[in-house]
Amino acid sequence: MKTKSIRITEDMMSALEVVKKEEKIEEATAMRKLMKMGFEVYVGNLYKLGKLSVRDASRLLNMSQSETIDAFLDMGITGNLDAADVLYSLEAFRQRRPDPQPDSGTP
């Protein structure tokens, strides 16, 4: 683990105190927790905007794809596809599939 030195505003110090007291943890642990939560929200917003795939978000967050989707759902992020994207994908899939063979009538 690396050590960084940063300047923290008074309102962020107050936020750290709230987390520290509520969670009964040390200040450094509270800071790491808030940074992690903030990064998860940041990555979630990138995903929501279509700038990241679930796979990319999972890699950044060091989570499985299902854990990432669950975390995003907890944040109210339901996905970054609209109906037009889904219809386009379905049409592309349909065009790549071979036509079914006609029934020859023999069992």
C-alpha cells in the first residue's frame, strides 16, 4: 500500500468524521472507504454514459461482472442500452444466423 499526502477541505473532514464515528473505524480506513465508494460511482457513471462496458467496469472495480451489475443496480444504474441498441443487435444476430433448413417431411 502506498502513502499519499493530500489537502482535505473542512467539509470533507466533517464527512470523514461522520463515517469514522458511524462505522467505528480509523480515519484512514474511513478515507479509503469513501474513496472506494466515490470511484465506484465514477465508474458507474462512465458505464451509464456508454463509455465503459460491464467487462471494463468490472476490471476497474476488481469485481466479477455479476457483482458489478449488482453494484450498479444498487446505485440505480440499470444499463446503458436503449431499445434501438437492442433491436440493432437482434437484427445483426438474425442476419448472421443461417436460414433454417426446410422440413423434408421425413422423420
